[in-house]
Amino acid sequence: MESKLYVGNLSYDTTEDGLKTAFTKAGTVVSVDMIKDRYTGHMKGFAFVTMNSPEEAQAAIKILNEKMLDDRAIKVNIARPREERPQR
């Protein structure tokens, strides 16, 4: 069963490949989803990384939370379910 992680405080220089490389230290990375502003296309400073199993997700948290990546101390947590927002 896959596990999704929230990764925050990312440098604007961080790439999907760089994030994937960092997280492979903890196990198999299924996907990396860098969140970008829909209007400007610039990265917002956070991403979601899906690991192959809950055990690998926990290992990623233990290995990478508060560690430096591209000169920033990143935050790694289990992703919470998306909250429904009212339509505009």
C-alpha cells in the first residue's frame, strides 16, 4: 500500500529529480508532485512524494525530516487528506 508524504520548506531551486534522489535513500519513490502556482507556473515551496509502502514513508520521515536539501531544512510529514474548499 502506497503512502503519500508532504514535503515543505523546499528551495525554489529544488527539482523533481533532486527530490526523488533524496527520497530513494528511504525506499522506492512511486511519484513526486511538485506544487506550482496555476497562474505563474512558479513552484510554491512544497511537494508530495508517494512512497511504495507505509514503512518506507516512515523511514523517509526519520531520515529526511529537518535535514538540509538545497540549503533549506525540509519538513517531511504524512500527507493529510485534501480538504474540500468551496467553489468560487
